[in-house]
Amino acid sequence: MLSSKETVLAVLTSPVEMRTADIAKEVGLSNESTRKIRTGKSYVNLFPEIERLTTEQMVRTCEKCSFFQRKSKRTTWCDLGYPEAVSRRFARGCGAYTLRTQP
Ligand code: SF4
């Protein structure tokens, strides 16, 4: 069993594209507690050097990005060539994310 400090570190070092629910399951916390740690709403004094996700980052998906293209349900791609764009949440940590301005 992880200590609370180890649990917070495990949450904060999880890949940004990972679902909060999956992290919560892995570390044994509730989804809400995990989300609060990820977004810096709790345990802000632990590991301050690790950047927290902003609320805006949490709702990003590649589908909302202007570089995301879709030909069909199965054929999608990123105009910048990032293969990870197939994972919708990759946008959370993508420095090239640009919110699509038209539907
Ligand atoms: S630029 Fe980044 S956020 Fe935008 S579609 Fe490509 S991988 Fe996703």
C-alpha cells in the first residue's frame, strides 16, 4: 500500500493523457480526489515542482484541435503527424494544441 505522499506522486507522474478514473483505480483513490490532485486543488504543497493540469487542459481532446482531421469514423489523423492523436487525450499535453474555431 502506498503512503499518501507516494500516492500523490503516483497521481502527479501519471501520463497526462491517462484517464483520471484509471489513475484513481490504480492508486486506490476516488475519481474526485484524483482529479483534485491532478488539477492542483489539493496537496498543492507536495511536489510543487511538478506542474499540475489546468481545468482547460483536462477537457482538451484532439478532436477539438484544428490540426485533427477525420475522413471517417476509423480514419483520423493529425496534420502535424503526431501518431498519438488517435488517443483523444493526448491533446492535454500537446504543445501544438490549437482549439478549432469552427465546428
Ligand atoms: S496537434 Fe496535438 S492536439 Fe492537435 S491533433 Fe495533433 S496531436 Fe492532437
